[in-house]
Amino acid sequence: MRWEDIKKEIKSISPEETEVIKLISEYVSIREKLYTQRELEKECGIKQSAIARIETFEVVPTLTTFIKLLKPLGLTIKLAKIKE
């Protein structure tokens, strides 16, 4: 399920949840260009079924798990100042 589809179904969501959904959606877009879920499983050691649950927003990954998913994609997490 993509962020655009999720937005249509949401009645109430916090700003923090919105940020998590955007972050995971961006990760999925990049992952789909580089690896299948099965290929990523081999690269990072996280089971394909767990990757699928994260990518369909059934679960929110821990920071450690998310970093493991990002590493084979050549990605990392950086902090940025919030623009006011």
C-alpha cells in the first residue's frame, strides 16, 4: 500500500505518524528500484515477511532494524533542523 492510498483511508493521524509513513514510503520507493524484498533479505538479514510487514505499515520498525534495511540501499538517517 502506498502513501497516496493510505491518505485516502486515514481519518486522524498525528504529525509524528505522518512523518513515519513518509519516511517508510520513501524507503520503499528506493528499495523497489534496487532490490526485491527477497534480495534485500539476503543483503540485510531481515526476513522477507518482516520487510513486507514494515512496507505495508503493519509494524513500525525499530531504529536499528530500519538502519539495517537502509544500509544495503546505500542510505542512512541524518538529523535535520526543522524549518519553522
